Amino acid sequence: MGKHHRHDKHGKHRHRAPGAPGAPGADPEPETAPGPEPSVAMEPLGAKAYARQLRDLHVELVHLQEWVKREGQKICIVFEGRDTAGKGGTIKAITERVSPRVFRVVALAAPTERERSQMYVQRFVPHFPAGGEVVIWDRSWYNRAGVERVMGFCTEEQARGFLALVPGVERAMVDSGIRLIKYWLEVSPDEQTRRLESRIDDGRKTWKLSPMDLLSYGRWADYTRARDEMFEATNTPWAPWHVAHSDDKRRARLNVIRHLLSQVPYERAPTDPVKLPHRRKPSRHGELDLAALLIPETT
């Protein structure tokens, strides 16, 4: 077990005391939004150290997964941030060793004409988690507070209406038993520039560079203002925002996973020793010759 959890003598994760920061019903409501503090300068995390720490965290995520299934828990994780902030990589780090039947990633395309005629939050509701599920949003309903507002895809009246509405919607989610955890990945202007430039000539990344990315690049200040107003309106005791600096992608992924694990009071289930059974003796009929079906070996 890594050092990022506290356990009692039975190995169970300790629940937060009522009224503790982050506990359900904690008061008072934050007076200011959790704006990003300047990150402490650190050496970039090396690949070996990252892989070693990530492996330990993956073990904990598997324990979290089994607890979610066993207890019928419902967890909803929102990832937001500017272009290139590292949302996709962080989500991949969380999900690469767990079951897609439990950890479900939602990344909705642009709304259809029918969806545009609906109540704004309507198209998101069918994707909310049922019992035994963790739903991870690669961008979410907060598109309206960010890209839609900054790029003019909604009116200012619609954006302000959304900011007034969403705390009540999220309160209803939490009251229904959903654990809602919201992350904002904060990337610096220089690092965003570096990452966008790296996509231009890299054939593995060109699909990540869209015309919308180029248009939004020049509107850094507009996105900052939209982010701050979003925090002020939606950073509530029942659904607070959590900000992670992401200039060092590896360190950010580890920090987010550790924080995520600390937000859920999961418990390790006792396990019985596993022993492989004996294989049955081969039957009398011969095996099929697979030579004609083999793909070419090139390395």
C-alpha cells in the first residue's frame, strides 16, 4: 500500500469527519475560487520513477474498482482545462489498467441539431453513472462555461444562465448518491505554445491540432476570465473544483490519481490465494495446423 492513504488497524480507509473540508455538508461555502497557485519549481519527473509510482497507483485503482462494483458506488469525474493541458493523457493513465466496463470515458462530439433544441444539460444526463460505475468526462457540461462562451457558440445570456443553473444540478447529482469530483488542469502559456508547436510536424499528433485549437490559442485572456467566473459560480461545498498544475505531465498524472484515491473511502476486500487448476489431458483429435493463418513476422 502506498503512503498516499491512511488506514485504520483493519486496513480500511478512514472516512472524513462530518464538517471536515471536502466532507458532504461542509460549511462554509468557499469565498473565493481555487485559483491556481504558482507551482514550485521541480526537476521533471524521470520515466523510471514515473513508471514505478504509476504501477503502485494502478494497484490502488484496481482496489477502488472492485470496491465500486462490490458496493454499487457511483463516481463521476470531470476533467476540464485549456487545450493541451493534458486531460487525455491523465485519463489514459487512470484507465489503462482497469476495466472499461467499470471505468467509462465520455467524450461527446458536437451537439446535433436535435440536441441543440434540448435543455442544455439533457444530453449529458444519460451518461451519468449507474451503480458500480465510474464515469470520466473528457470535457463535460462545462463546455458552455469555457469554449462555447469564449468562441461565441452560445450567447452571454446562455452562459450566465448555465452558471446559475449548474450548482443546483450538481447538488441533485450528489444528493442522488453520485460522488462528483471535478479537476481543472492548469497549463502555462509557454508550455501550451510548446505543446501546440510539437503537434504541427508530428504525424502521431496532427489529429490533435484542430482549427478550433488555433483560433482559441489567441484568446488566452478570454479563457482566463471565463475560467475564473466558472470557479466563482460553481466551486461549491458539494462539488468543489480541484486544480492541478500540468506543465510536468507525469507529475500531474500522479498527483491527480493520488488525489482521486484520497477522495473516495474505498476499502480493500480480503482475497483468497489463487492457484491455477490442472489442465485436462488432450483429446484424441489432433490440433488444427495454424501455419496457413499466421501473419508475417517482420521483426
